[in-house]
Amino acid sequence: MKAFVISAIASNQGKTILTTALLYNYRKSVRPFKIGPDYIDPQFHKTICDTNSINLDTFMMNKSQVKWIFNKYNNKDICIVEGVMGFYDGMDKACSAYDVSKLLKIPTILILDASGSYITISAVLKGLKTYKKDNTIKAIVLNNISSSMHYELIKRQVNEDFDDIEILGWIEKNLPCLKDTHLGLDLNDAKKDTLQKLSKEVLKHIDLEKLQKISVYTKKKNNNYPFEKIEKVNKKATIIKDGNFSFLYYDNLKVLKELFNKVEIVNPSKDEQISKDSDFVYILGGYIETQKAYDKIKNSKNFKDSLLRHVKDKRYVYAECAGLLFLSKNVDDKKMMNILDVSFTLTNKRNRLGYYYNQKGLKGHAFHYTKPIDTKNAIDILSKKKNSKGEFGAWKKENVYGTYLHTMFRNNLNILKDYFGI
């Protein structure tokens, strides 16, 4: 099989465009992965190739667990792993493209933006190659190339300076397909012909045979299960999921299916109801605080009534981020469910971004622009470092728990025990 990481020196260098083109090109035989906690890119991946994308996060999981996750899901001919930010960014949390590619022993393809440069590209590459001697950088793709002559200038210099780097090719500057989308392709609305055009133009000057030669990977066997054993329970779980509540790690879905006897997915935008025999409701993160999202659900009376019935029956609810907001009294002038005694306001600046710990040492990720009006009923502090100062980020009332923290379930079965009533 084949496997490789796509990385760069920073965000907005072309990782997503190259990943999109390759995923579409190999769509019948590819498994996408995403390094880190991101929810958005995996949704794009799924849209492009119709295969669920898997997060590889060496902050939330330990090394043996991430290796197990990769080996479990690399069941296709080609595995494409999209990096996060720059190649070494995230090393302080042990979750960079460098860390993950080294752990999995798969090569990295760097996409380098060559706008207004040629010899300096080789200097940048040297810096990346020498910063950590055990890096996995094996090849480069040059982005924003103005002409074939521009490409040859860079290629000549790189070949002169390196004998262990393959130059796979280049992507033209100002591609028509990118002009049409203004670099903001909404893949949820993308049509097949749009993706086909983008893939063809992006890969026009890239040697895919050479890419496959350097991406050979021998799949490892998952001999040991590095997690607490999951014992199935005779209970039913409900996942609240639609275009607004959409932040779901695919492996979390698999864990719930392994744990619960039955799992249903309820779409609140379609006013679907939670089953009366549901024991546990999981409300995903998303965008409920925005007007567009709020308008889609404000008239979903049947769904809301079924949630209130579920709470009245003292059944369990676990809600992340937008799910937390939905359970609150209100977000500014938007009335929410009034289940948790807290109100929020939407601000113009980020209030959290990055990895956090809760007071029980649970690792997770948070990213939000809302903040509570007051924290008198809060129960949990989220902090950047374990057992350090932070700010409140979770609320609980009887069997209902809402938190700003997104986390992974497979290595945190204690969450299921603490908050899922198991």
C-alpha cells in the first residue's frame, strides 16, 4: 500500500488544494487522515472521496494508541494524511506533522510556495531538513509557479543542494479553478465537475508515479489493543447531528457503536425526534450561535419536545461546545433550551483556541468565540496545562452535562462512565 503526509512551512501554502486534488484523483482507493483535532478538514475529505477521514492526534492519545488508530483505518490502497499548520508546528504538544509522520514511519511531501522566489526555496528546504535530522521529508511540490522556466530554476538549485529529495512537480500560479472559488471552495456544495476540474489542473505538472514510488508502506498488525476494553451495554444512544451540529470524530461514532446496543442519529434541522427508549443523548459541536444555524432549528418543535422529555425522564445528555450553547438559556437574543442555568454572548474575538485539560486531567480541544455571562453555576475549569489556572468551561445539572471541550472517547472511557450513566 501507499501512505504519505502532506505538509508545508505554514498554513495557507497549498496543503488543502493539493490534498483535495489527490483525494479526488484516488477517490476510489484512498483513506484520508488529518493530523490534530480539526473537525472541518475531515468533513471536506469525506465530501471529496466519500470515505470517512480519521484524526491522528498525539496530544489527546499516546503514541501506541495513535499507531493503533492508523493501522485500524488504513484499509485502502492509499493513505493520505493532511498535516496541520507548518511541518514542525505543534511539537510543543507532540502533535506536529513531524511527530506523527516520524511515529508512523511514513514519508512527508512538502508543498512549498515559490511566489517571487527561486534559490531561497532551497535555503528554506535546508532549514526544514536540518532542524530535525530524523525528519521524514522525502519530496516537494512547488506551488504558485509562474512558468516552466521558474520551475526549472528552482529544480536545478534543489537538485544541486540535495541528493535525497524528490521534486514531484509544480502547481501553476492563478489557476482558473482557484480563481473561480477565490481559494474558498465550499466542498459541501462542490459538484463533481468542479472537483474534477480542480484535480486535473492542480495535478497537471505533478509526477504521480514518482509520488507512489516514494510512498510505499507496509501495513502493521494491531497485535495489542492499547485502550481499556469496551464492554457492550444493552442501552440505546442518540447522536444529534446535522449541518449545524456536525463536529464528530469518526472514531467516536465507532466507539459508541461498539459500546451501545443501538445507536441512532437524529437530525434536528428536519425536526426528527429522539426515541423514547433512548438512554443517552450526545449533542455535537457546530454553529448554533450563528443566525443562519439558529434559524434552521428554532422551529423544530418536535425535536425540542423530545429533548425536554428525555431530560425530564432524568436520562443522560452529553453536549460539546455548540451542544453546550444549545442547552443554555440563551446566546445573546437567541433563546436556547433553558436546560442548563447559564447564558452566553458571542464576541468578536476568540475566547479559546487550542488544547486544554479539564480538572480531571482529560485532554481535549476547544475553539469558540462565545463566553458565559457569568460562571456561578460552572463546574469545571479548562486550562492550558494540567492542574494549572484556567477558566470555567463546563456546566452540569442532574444528568445533563455540557462542555466547551471536544475529546476522543476510545482512550477516555471514564467519560462514558462519569457522564453517560454507564
